[in-house]
Amino acid sequence: MSLWWTTGEPRTGMERLQERSLDAADAEIRRWQEAAEACCDALAEADADLTAAQPEPSRLFWRRRRARRRWTAELARYEERVRAARVTYEPYAEKVADRCRAYEQDELEVFLKRRSELVARFEKWCEARRTDSRLAGKRRWRIVTTDNVRRVAVGGKSDAYAVAARDIMLTPEAHAAIAKETGADPARWWTWLCDTVENRRALEAALRTVRTAITETSRALADAGHPNAVFRPGDTTLEPTVTGWTVTFNWAGMKQPSVPGPPAATKEVYGRYVGAPFGHLPSDALLTVNGKLAKQRTAYPGNDYLRHRRRWYETGPDEYTRWELDAKLTCHDLSEYRTRYEIPVPQLLPSKTYVPYIEGVAAVMSAGFRGLTRRRSP
């Protein structure tokens, strides 16, 4: 039985009290309230009488038998009183439940309408970036030189990502093609393309810098006989041990740029927007003696005793650096629990912001790995 409490504080000790604010006349609310109070009083009185009639332990058989009979009679009386209270309150409960269903239906319609508006705004934001990327990836741009000025023209087989540079101008035909396909200012699109190309070049350079530091440090430590290597104990039931070195990164003074995301209101639908390393800087790593990187993560082996145990996972330098440096802005659909949209961070930031940042991250990580070879053996 559900007891609806419309005003004031619900009574303590009663289970399944449902609180709801509804638009209703004062007299109607008063009738609901009085019916709920009368039902609560009847149930509380029946419960008190049943508790008082609970038999006390006795060594005498005839006393125990009489107590059981009294308890059985009192239990039947209690059930009858509860049924009577329910029958009396049921009409009022049905009225409140009907009103709540109508109220919730109105709330649902408002929510669905707002959700559809937010989804439309989000899709518009995504489509603008998809259009930019599709147009940039088309092999339809070629370089022409007139009056010692290099220009990008429509046609040919060149890749726009490969030829973009700030000293190149767009021809009027290229302006028209961009405006037609993107509906945006060609100058804005060209600036975005140049920033994207410079950011991607800086990212690839950063990946090479960190990978080179990892491989050269691993080779130097192997040639030196693995000095200062430490056994890292794991869960013996899952992974016995990992041998290697802890790599510490010094992020003092390093600030992360703010990544522009979709319209703020769409977070009601798609939740948080995440993407490494934005939102967190790479954490300390463990370089193993075989030249791989290891991290501890929660394992779910399907055994309740071993559940949530930690184990080591190893990955190669390529996968490790790509994970730590190649960031994507990821939007998760809260209702469907799936990734709705991903966009690489190099496409979201101007090169004057992204390039020094990614170069600084690569320098700190490279120094952390190379610092292992400068440690003195005990």
C-alpha cells in the first residue's frame, strides 16, 4: 500500500511514503491529508497492539499453548485492521495516483521537448565540424603560383592537410567552393585548417620525442644490466610481479588549455566531455625491463572473492604515447550509454595555444624517462 503525503513532513516509522507536490484546491489537499493521517493512525495503533500481544517465553507447556492461541487471534485481528485501513484509504490513494500520473506525463512531455531541442543544437554543432573535416580531407585542392604568390585552387589531387600553410592564399574559386559546402566564412575555414595542420604536425613530433626517449632509455638500461630495477608486487592470483622503474613527471607550472566543447546546455543530455590529456596530465608511469609501459587497473575476473583486484597491464611505447598525448573530445549519451561523438583536440584549439602546450608535455615526459639513466646505482 502506498501512502501519499502532500504537505508537511511525512511521519517517521512508516514505510513507502511517497511525497509529491501537486496543484490542487486546499479543500482537496486537506481531504487527502486527513485520509492519510487516519490511515497512519489506524496502522500505528494496530502495530502497537500486535507488538504488545507478542508472547513471552515460558517453560510451562500450557502457558506457551495459550500464548500461541492469543497470538494467532491477535495476528488475525491485526491483518483485518490493516485491510480495513487500506479499503478506507484506497479511494483517496487512487485519486492522488491518477493526478500524479497526469502530472508526470506533463513533466515527461516537457523533458522530451527540451531534449529534442538540445539534441538538435548538439547535432548542429557536430555537423559543422564534420563538414569542415570532410572538406579538408577531399583531394580536390592544388597549388598554383602567379605573380610569385602561391594560391590554393579547386581541382587536382593534392591533400589539403598536406599543403596547408599560412603563406598560401585561396583563389576566388576556392572561396566559392568552401562557402557553398560549409556555409561558413572561407577565411575562418582556412584559418581552422592551417591551425589543424600545425597542431597535427606538433602532435606527431611530440609522439616521436616521447617514443624515442622511451626506446633509448630502455636500451641504455638494458645495456647497463638493468640497474636500480625494482620488483613491483601485484596480485599473485592474477599477475605475480612486474620488474621496472617508476617514471615521475614534474608538472610544476604546466597549465592545461581550456578545450571548447559543444553548447553548455547539451551536457544535460550528453554529460561530461572528456579526453586525455585534457582534464588530466599524464600520471607517473612504470617502465618495465622489456621496454614496455605498465599500469595497474581494476580487474573483474568473475569471481566474487577476487572481484575488484588490481593487476598490471603492459602496453608498447606506440600505444602508450598515443593514449597519453593524442586527445579526443568524447561526448557520451547518458540515455544510451554509448559514445555519441568524438573529435580530435588538435581540431579544436588554435595552434598558438596547442603547439606550445603539446611541446611542453612532450618535454616533461621525455625528461622523466631519460632521467632514469642518470640515477646512481646503490
